[in-house]
Amino acid sequence: MIDVNKSYRTRHGLEVRIYAIDGSGRLPIHGAMKTLDGWVPMQWPLAGRWTASDSPFDLIEVKPRIKKAVWLHVFKDGNVVAAVDPASYNITHRIACVKVEIDCEEGEGL
């Protein structure tokens, strides 16, 4: 279900603004799509998809990005523990502490 409080783009990556989801007829979702020439008014079917197969104008939710650094504490027994502080595990069995920069979309890999 399309939500006016969420961010969307087209399947081909164009930025989208959603104004209303309660229009009438076959195309109840009203908004605009940003092209090289500016914002173009658009309407979409209720589910945000034009056809059963993928269309370049289908609405795709843009999920928030997660950007943070974590430290992977590696232990002799093969266990790995992630922490936000490199000093959080000061144990003699730790054999490495590796900084990893995470930059992914929320829900990626699930």
C-alpha cells in the first residue's frame, strides 16, 4: 500500500512526490515525477504498479540508509562480536579488532 508519509522513486530511479492516495477511478494515486525538465504530474494505480510485469514508472519505496562504523572483535575460538566501541572488549582471547563502515539500505539482505 502506498503511503504519503513514505518516500518513493520510479523503478528507473526518478524522484517522486506523492500528493494524495485517495483519488477516484483507476489511478487514485496522485503525485509528480522529477525529470530533467522538472516535475511532471503523474497518477498511478492503487498498488503503484502499472502492469503485472515491471514498468519503468512503477513506484518503489525508498528506505532510509544506515551509515555507521562498527568494530568487529574477532576471538581465537572463531566468534565475532560487533560493537560501536573498539575498547568494549578488552579480553586476552581477542585476536583482532577490525573497523567496518556500514552503508546500506534499511532491510538490505533480509
